[in-house]
Amino acid sequence: MSIASAKVKEFLNSSPRMLIDGEWVSAKSGQTFDTHNPATGEVLASVPLGASEDVDLAVAAARRAFDAGGWVAMRPNTREKIIWRIAELMDEYAADLGELESLDNGKSVGIATVADVRFAAECFRYYAGWPTKLTGTTNNPSMLLADPSQEFHAYTRREPVGVCAQIVPWNFPLLMAAWKIAPALATGNTVVLKPAEQTPLSALMLGEILLEAGVPAGVVNIVTGEGETGAALSSHDDVDKVAFTGSTEVGKLIVEAARGNLKKVSLELGGKSPNIVFADADIAAAVAGTIMGFTFNSGQACESGTRVYVHADIYDEFTSALAAAVGTLKVGPGNDPESAITPLVSQEQLDRVTGYLEAGKADGARVLVGGERVGDSGYYVQATVFVDATPDMSIVREEIFGPVAVAMKFTDEDEVIASANDSDYGLAAGIWTTNLSRAHRVAARLKAGQVWVNTFHAFDAGLPFGGYRQSGWGRELGAESIELYTQIKAVNIAL
Ligand code: NAP
Ligand code: MG
């Protein structure tokens, strides 16, 4: 395998270890697991298989760092400088981090470098601004039961939650880590991060950057491992909050696991997002945006626009333009800049996606374009659009997590809003129209945490992201994530 970055070569040769209390350590058991390059199936590195004893050590380190108070009590502008420095170092190492992410996940180097690394750096930069802006309120209580002559001075303080477990998936490994670590640090919490077993490497390189930026020992700990490692963290009695991104199925397990000590829970889960193309849309822009909506990151994005509703008046024109353009998408490895569709992350995901392709065909939907696996090594599938589907089919209802969309015809606004909202999920939605009134009217009626008009996957560090219904609890990014990582204390003083 050819690797351009000397830093990545050195990192892979160093047998990467976990970060606990500022030290790079092996699992107590000495066990490791392999992580692979999805383009070839080759082993990239062996990393520690963290078990509950390692989780205990990491949580204890995070607890000591929190209770010692140095990080919480640090002058806000000092904490800001450290978080800003993380962003600067990520930009400095962007090419290395991007290549490492592409190798471990299979995604294109271009997406890895911009959508993962640059946006992750941007999140640290955004949250770097927050420590000096955290405030409480002064309140004006009536104090019904107190002597009327007694005066009070009441105010609120915004305080960190404590030790935060953060469990992230493999589709945007570094970015999901940044979405969680940056607001946690800005608000004075300490962290134990568990990356996905398919993609543990970029989080460990981020760990090196955190130390280089001056994050004190124990403030961020990184434990690599499998689902059980995540379960040990989410059920741990000394963890105050768990933040999870991944499947709705595991999200429900996290809720169960959090019951023991009623730790705070935030969840970013699956989706099956509608993308609605009205007859008055700019068709060329809508075709391009629809393709981006379901093929970005090879469809491995929770917010992908996979249910494409097209107005009957433009249905034939739109779907033939869509089929023609999708048919030209090049399938290939992440290190080829020409590749529009890169390998899925694993054999498991390949089996899952090809399983849905077969289910769609068996249920009677028609493949408009694509529909097959590509080659017999690497986890490649064609970008696929189904038509002639009915609302009950699994390809319409379930999250596929590959570059697969279903195009469906509608005739009126009320009807398409009802169809779009007919889902257990509610993560994102797209609207393509040149009618401003329609854009606002429909945006208000869609049950989704984010609505994109004439665009898709339009993220910003300052804009909250999260789901209605079974797509999650809480919102990440923006000021909303400050809420997730702080709690309010009311202080009332009899003067
Ligand atoms: P997943 O099992 O939900 O994994 C997400 C994270 O949770 C990983 O770090 C995983 O660790 C960890 N985990 C697994 N079981 C756990 C448990 N019982 N307690 C605590 N943590 C646990 O997702 P997946 O199996 O990788 O993917 C399956 C499907 O989930 C995908 O096909 C897709 O539909 C969906 N998904 C959604 C997102 C999203 O952004 N919303 C992201 C990825 C996947 P290990 O990796 O070590 O198992
Ligand atoms: Mg891997």
C-alpha cells in the first residue's frame, strides 16, 4: 500500500496505543484488534482491545482530572487558547489526518481532508470562542413565603456536567469526535472517547494533537475497542453523561445502560431523510444536489437524502437526467481523485447494502440505475436509484447506509408532506423549489431536525444538528451543544 505522508507511515509503524491519563498504553489484557483498509482489505494497524478494566482506568483518570479542578477552574481565555491551538494543529496536519482517515475508512482523500479534518478543525475553532462567553443570569425572585422585608440576591451559574463518555461511529470518525470533544472541553468537562472499531486511528492521532496543544493529562482519554467497550462506558456509574452517535438500535441500548445512575444522555441516530423536488425547481441544480444528497461519503451519512419525492410534472425529465448523471459516477478507491463512489467501510456494510438492493428487487421495485456490487475485492457498490416502489418497502422505510435512493412521484404539496413525514426517523429533509413562500411553508411542516432548501448536507459549526423522533435526543453544534455539556445551578442568597 502506498502512503504519501511520512507522519502517517511513522504513526502506523508505531503500533498506536490508547490514551489514558496522558500516557499511551496497551490494554491491560495485552489484547489487540486489527483495523483494515477497506479499499484492499489489508491490515493497517493493530490497536489495543480496551475492556471494562481499561474503561475503569480511563474513567478514573477523567474523574481525577475533573475533581482536581484545574481544567474547570482554568481561566477561560487560557482554555480558549488551548482549544484554538487544537484547531491550528489540525489544519497544520490536515494532509496527514486526511490520508489516515481515508486509509482507515475508505472514503475519498478529498472528503476526508475537507469534510472531516477541516470541518473538525472549524468546530474546535468555533467552540474555542465559548469559554469567555459562558454566563448565568441574575434573577428577581418574589419569595412568597419569606418575610416581605427580607431581601434576596439570586443568580444562576452554568457549570460542566463532569465526566463525559463519547461514543462515535465510523462514517465521520474524526469529525464526530470533534463535534463531541470541542464543546465538552469549552465547558470544562473531562472526556473518555470511544472510536468505532472499524476506524480507531484518526482519534488516536487527534489524541497526539490534544497533548501537543496543551490539554492536561486525564482531561481527554481515548479507549479503543468494540461494542462491549462502549457498553462498559455507557453503563459506568462514575460517568455523568454519555453522548452517542450511531445506529438507533444501539442508541436504545445506551438509554437502557444509562438507567443505573441516570447519567445524562444525548443521541444522534439514524435517518431516512426525504428530499422533495417541486415542479418549479431549478432542475439541473436539483439533480446535482439530489445526487450529492444520497451519494456523499458513499451514502454513509445519517442525514442522506434517500427518499426522493419528485413532482409528476417533471418526474420523467428529472429521473432521466438523474439516471444519466448517476450512471457516470466513477466507483474507485479513496486515493483516486476521480472516484465519486468509494468503498463501503466493511464486509458487514457491503452485505447490508447489497441485501437491501436484493430486497428492493424482490419486493418489485425497479432499478433505474446501478443496483450491483462492483468487483469482487474491496467493498464497492454502484450508486443506485430505485423507482416504482411502494411506501411499505424496506428500501423506502429503513436506513440502508449506502449510495442508494428511491425516487417517487407526487402531485400535491399536502400529499408530499404527509409522505415525507411518514417515517420513524426525523433527521433531515431537503426541498428544491424557486418559490420562496413554498420553501418556508413546507420547511415549517416537515418533521426533521434540519431542513435544507436548494442545498443538502449543509452543515455549519454554529448551526444545531440533531433529530426529531427516533433520530435522536438533543442537538449538537452551535449554542445547543453548550446546553448538552453544562448544567444550571441556581443560587439564592438572603441578604
Ligand atoms: P453502531 O453499532 O451503532 O456503532 C456506533 C458506535 O457504538 C461504535 O463506536 C460502536 O462500537 C459502539 N457500540 C456498539 N455497540 C454498543 C453498545 N452495546 N454499547 C455502547 N456502544 C456500542 O453502528 P454500526 O454497527 O457500526 O453500524 C450499523 C448501522 O448503524 C449502519 O448501517 C447505519 O445504519 C447506522 N449508523 C448510523 C450512524 C450515524 O451517524 N447515525 C453512524 C454509523 C452507523 P464498535 O464500532 O466497536 O462496535
Ligand atoms: Mg478500518
